Amino acid sequence: MKSYTEIRLLPHNPRYTRSIEIDLLNINYGLNYDIYENIKKLLQYEGEWDDLLDLLEQLMLGYNAAMDQIFILEGKDQFFYSIEGNRRIMCMYLITEFDKYKTILENFSHKKNYSKVIKILQLPEKPNFNKLNVTEVPLADVKHEDEIWKIIYTRHAGENKGKRSWSRLKYFYDLKDMFFKYKKNKFENKEIKQKLSYRFNKSIKSLDTDLNNAVWVIDIVETYNKDKKDINKININGNSESISALELARSAIKIEYNDELKTLSKLFNIAVTVEKMRS
């Protein structure tokens, strides 16, 4: 059992940080940890706070270990960090210590559901988050960080009230980063796909499709971003619906040519394979 106050938010959160930039086996923030900055960063990726509102409403009914499933591990600095469930831990801090963090929330007063969120946080009766049944990942038993990443990616493949889906584009970059990391270590493509299948908890067939889509989508996004100012660039943590539409464009968009309706792939002979992925 852990109190929410014993669990730190993970500063380099997998939600908005490419996985290759996160060393889960050597977390060590010590006195450099800043909960205010971590909460602010998480709130920046909450859209109009629809999902945040759902999550707060759920947690106001109390912590449910079966639904909320928080995973933690002990860092090199002897502090416990949430590797899965950061938004839930953040909400517990906001619910229990609203006065302490309300100045951070005021920076987001333009959000559609801001007033509804504040109304919930101002309720006098608060649930108790001092005895949380959480799952600790014992690092001594972890042979490779892929074992931890499998937990994280599995959690974000299902449905849960208040869950906020990760960016599809970020997932593609994670695939690309890990593909070339294994490639650099002289693994063959077949072995790489087996390792990625384990890490992302996906079948080889599904992973193969995602890798090919990653080649197509990342190439287009980076071509588009090349000459754009930062404010106009496609954000890696941006709209997943737009990226999903781009995935389907090769086969979904059809153009009439020489009295025949052809997909983009057939019309322009677009052959996308992981072998064409650029590092």
C-alpha cells in the first residue's frame, strides 16, 4: 500500500516524450524533481479537459485498483515514480491539495471544461488516497526495459473511463526509434519485429502494418515540417484523428485516371516497406 504523496509523477512522461529518450531503468531526479512543472506539463496535453473531467468524476468516487491500475518503480534516488497512472496520481494531488495547486489550474482558465473541473475540486468531501493498492515493478527482476514498456503500451491499448489516448504519431516515432536502435545493434529485420512485437504487445502482423504506416506517415510529416516555422509544424503529440486519416489515405483516396478509379498507391506506384524507413 502507498499513499499518493509517496508517488512522484514521471517528469519525462511517455505520453509526450519519445520512449528512446526515457531511461526507465535509471530514473534519478532526486532534489531536481518539481511537481509543479510536472502537473503543468501534463495539463498541457489534456485538450479541452473532457477526459480530465471524466477522470476526476471517477476518482471522486474513490480509488478502484482494478480500474485505475497504477504501476510504480523505485528510482535510483530511492523515490517511487509512477510509470503508468501519472494522470491519476496528478488528479489525486489536485483533489486533495487543491489550494496548493490552484494557481497552476488558473493558467488554463480558457479550457472548455475549466469551470466544471474547478467545481469538482472545490467540493468539501474528498476521497482518501492514503492507502493505494498499486503495483510495484521490481527492477531486480527486470532483465530488459522492454518488459516495462510492454506494461505501459498494453495499458494504452484498451478502454477506460477518463483514459486519454496517446498520439498516434508519437507511437509511430517510438516504433521508428526502436527499429533503428535494434538495427544499430545488428539485429535482422525478423528479429527486430519479434522484439517490437513484445515491447508494444502487438501481433507480428499488426506490427508489420504499423511499421509500414510509420514509414509513410513520418516521411510525409517531416517533409511538411521541413520549411515550416515551429508554430506551424505538425506536433508529434497532436491530433491522432488526422494522423489516422493520413494512414488510410493511400488506400482510401481514389482518383479517376484514364476512365479507371485508382487508389493513390496504385496511381503513383507508392510502395511502402520498412526497408525504406530513413533513420
